[in-house]
Amino acid sequence: MYGLVNQALQGLISEQYGDEKWNIVKKKAGIEIDYFVSNEPYEDSITFDLVATASEVLNVPSSQILHSFGGYWILRTAREKYGDLMKAGGSNFLEFMMNLPNFHSRIMLIYPKLSPPEFMMDKKSESELIVHYYSSRDGLSDFVIGLFEGIAEMFETQIIIKLLSTEKTDNWHDTFSINILNH
Ligand code: HEM
């Protein structure tokens, strides 16, 4: 994944637990890179190793780290570094979600080697959405839930998310239901 992702993970861990802990995590994960460069692609294993090692060092389940990372990605990384792109995504939760399937095609103009997630939206009503998430990567469901919660928080919207099913064939496929409690 692009360095931007590892930079964000560094931001999350340093802000919540301190720089010292981040340095311990990085060292223990055996990563000999001083600084991640945002527009350089790195092996996915680096990101996954950082999450697994952070879980050990901080004594927090990986699922919880991924969940927090989703929120951080939206509310800090995306909003602070790509505010215009985020604004263009929609002016309320539902609109933003309905535009999500096309979102990373714009990002690919900035990061051409991106291997983006895919989303498919099935709008049941103004307050209920079935979301399909497909990925070439395994095990990011908690990250995705954190992302959706971050988007909801961005629009001050209350939602209830349920993971309905997960299947793994060639790709990872999660199905979520999202109920929107206020608009
Ligand atoms: C301007 C904002 C955003 C930028 C710059 C961005 C960029 C990226 C980058 C660089 C990656 C790593 C993939 C790679 O390097 O191959 C990624 C992955 C991902 N992004 Fe975004 N993204 C943005 C917004 C969003 C939003 C709003 C969502 C909402 C759900 C999202 C969902 C994901 C997911 C789930 C992944 C993990 C990849 C996977 O599932 O295989 N991103 N994004």
C-alpha cells in the first residue's frame, strides 16, 4: 500500500500512545525504514505487520486497531490532506456513500499504482443501505466499519452498521447493512 497508509498508522499510534511506542512497534516489526514516503508503494505485508505488532506491543486487539484506523483515515488523513476530494464526495452521509463506488477512481489519478477497494451500494430506502465491499486483501472488515463510522461522524449522522456476511473466493467480499438514524 502507498506510504500514505503507513504514515497514517504512524500518526494514529504516535498520537494515541506516544512516539516512543511507535518506534518500539516499528523496530519490533523489523521495519528498517526511517520515514514512509506518501506517494511510494510499499509491500502490503509492512502495513499488516505493523498492525499485528502494534496489537502485541499495545495490548490491544488488531480488530480494534483497524477499527480506530478507519476513523482516523477519514477524519484526519482524508479530511486534512484531501479536503476538496472529500467535499466533492457528497454533502450528506447517504450521498457520500452512493458516490463511494467511484471515489478511488479519482484517487488513482494521484496514486496510479493503487489497488483500490470496490464498493457496490444497494439503497433500500432513504434510511437503509446494503453495502458490498470487495478487496484483493484479506481481513480489513473492521477497518471498513471504522471508515463508515468516520464518514457518519463527518456528517454528524448516527448509523447502525451490521456485518451480514463475509465470503472469500478470489476476492474478499463483505456485506454490510447500514441504518441511518438521522439525516
Ligand atoms: C481522499 C481520500 C482518500 C485517499 C487519498 C485514499 C487513498 C487510499 C490508498 C492510498 C489506499 C491504499 C491502497 C493501495 O495503496 O493500493 C486506500 C485503501 C483503501 N481505501 Fe481509500 N482513500 C481515500 C478515501 C477513502 C474512503 C472515503 C473510503 C471509504 C470507505 C476508503 C476506503 C478504502 C479501503 C477499504 C482501503 C483498503 C484497500 C482494500 O480494501 O483492499 N478510502 N485508499
